[in-house]
Amino acid sequence: MTTYEQIFENNRKWVASKTATDAEFFEKLAQEQKPDYLYIGCSDSRVPANEIMGLDAGEVFVHRNIANLVNNIDLNIMSVINYAVRQLEVKHIIVCGHYNCGGVKAAMQPEDLGLLNPWLRNIRDVYRLHMEELNNITDTHERYGRLVELNVQEQCLNVIKTAVVQQSYISKGYPTVHGWVYDLHNGLLVDLKIDFEGLLHEIQKIYDLTGKGMQF
């Protein structure tokens, strides 16, 4: 286990490695950020957002919470999406889950988890919406993995339902929303191929918040 003191030594080594290849690295980093990507992921410490994307600091705006949820009454995530779209003008919003997610696994267990109950209920709601498909998967591990994927898809829908995303896409043509799953066993990202425009069309009768009637 890395000691507290070693973290600062690691930091100094990291600074040295960055400035060795680019003497102006931190000077450029201190300038205003202008990332093209908003990454919404899980808080799991095994999934470092910019590293798995092969991006450097400043290239991706990051929000993380337990099980990568996009809850419309969570002012934290709503503020992040609003800032990313309106101020940073990101071109892509990515919801990224990961297989072996502890939050998703906890939601599959029939037990009282205290303060986590209202948070994990969002995942249980995903299970309820897709109960027939999930219950037809007899292998528990496969069912668990499929719920991870379905949770990402539902959270992508929740992003698409927001007014700021709809309005920006209609007026500017971006951002688009993507759903990914990170596989801890091999380090690879799986693109779930979310049909962003198709989903936008599908939900517009109920969730159209543009005030104009979404037309493409």
C-alpha cells in the first residue's frame, strides 16, 4: 500500500516526467480548459477516466458517482451537464459504466442498504423496466453484466431528456450522447452503439423541452 508521504513523492516524479517531455506543460494546462468530452462514470477507483480514453489532463471534463447515475433531482450531475454544454460547449457526452460494478451488484441484492437505498433504487428501476429480458438470463454473472449495460443505456436516456442537451443539439448540432462499458478484465472499452438521434426522436413527444418541437 502506498503511504501518504509517498503520494507527494509520486507527485513530484509525475511533474518531472511531464516537464521533461514538455517544459510548458503546466503553463498550457493552467490556461482555460476547452474539452470536447464530458465523461460521466462510476466512482470506482479502478477506472481512471482520462487514462482509459488515452487523453491527457484538460481534454475531458469528468463527473463520477456510484454506478454512473444521471438522476434529474441530483443537482450535482445536472449542474455538471449544464456547465459542460453551455459553458464548455462539449461535443460529446459519454456515460461509462464498467463490468463488476459494486453499485449495480448491490442493487441486485434483496437487502436494506441504509442510506444507499434511494440511490440504488434508480438501478432497481432499470431492472424493473427490463425485468423480462434479465430474468431470462439464467447465468447470474451474465445477468449482472447485462444490467450494467442496460443501466448505461437508461442513464444515456436521462441525459437526452435534459433541456440543455436538447436545446444545444437542435441549435448547434451537438453534443451527441454515447454509452460505453469498461471491461476491467482486459482494459477495453465497449461501445454500446447508442442511437442518439433515434432515442431523441422516440422520447420527443413526452420529453421535448426545446419549446420548438424537435425536428431534424
